[in-house]
Amino acid sequence: VVSTQSTGSSGINAEYGYVHEKTILIPLSTVLVMLRGGGGGGGGVSLPALWFTLISTFSMFHLLSRDGLTVLYVAGMGVYLTLTYISLRYRTWDRTLCLFVLSLAGCVVLHLLEVVATPPPRYPYLYPVLNSLYCAGHFGLFFCYFNYRQIVE
């Protein structure tokens, strides 16, 4: 499963060269298989799989918004974050969980900026570009992580 995810991510990143909204669903489908029991042999929920799912959904925000699905996006993310909180509430705070919370805070800040501040007329697509850059950085790190995990395990 990890091999399929890392291969899917590398193919998408190499072929398209950027984060495309719909193509992220290919590696996401393999990450969802790892969702349960993939967090280091403890049988719990895999935090990297939860995190990848969150960033994948966040990367599709502008596509969903353009299609008029913003309310469904907010409702779905609310349910997903509630279930994530329930599954992680007894987890001890470690570096990975802190990075996850910081990453989530970055998503929230980007959403709030989009609601509060209008982009300058010179850069009308500022927020979609910031979203893409933020997600591309995450996807690059996930690609490295899942390849590392494939080699170690």
C-alpha cells in the first residue's frame, strides 16, 4: 500500500508538475487504505493518513468553491475534523501531532485570509496560488515520508 501511494504521488508530481485538484484523488485512495492501523504498529489511526486526507481536501477547495460546493466543503471538513479529534484526543503530544496542528492552523489562516482580505487587483488569483503552493509543499513532504516508510518497513 505504501509503495502504491508513493508511486502514485511521484507519477502525479512528475507528470503534471503541480498540484491539480482532481489528480490527488489517485494517491489519496491508497492512503485511505492505510488509515486504520498504519501508525507505527500500534493498531491506532495513522496520523499521516489523516493529515494527507486533510491537505488533499484543502487542495480541492477552489475547485469545489467554483462549483458552488463551499457549504458542503465546510460541513464535510467540520465532520472530518471532529472525527479526527475524537480519534486523536488520547494521543500523547509528540512532534508529528504538533506539526499536524500547525499545518491545520495554516489551512485555517489561508481560509480566513480569503474571507477577510480581498486580493489586490494586480493579483486576482492570489489565494488559489497560495493554496496550491501550501499544498504542493505538503505533498512533497508526504512523498518523502511515504518513500522513507516504504524503505524502512
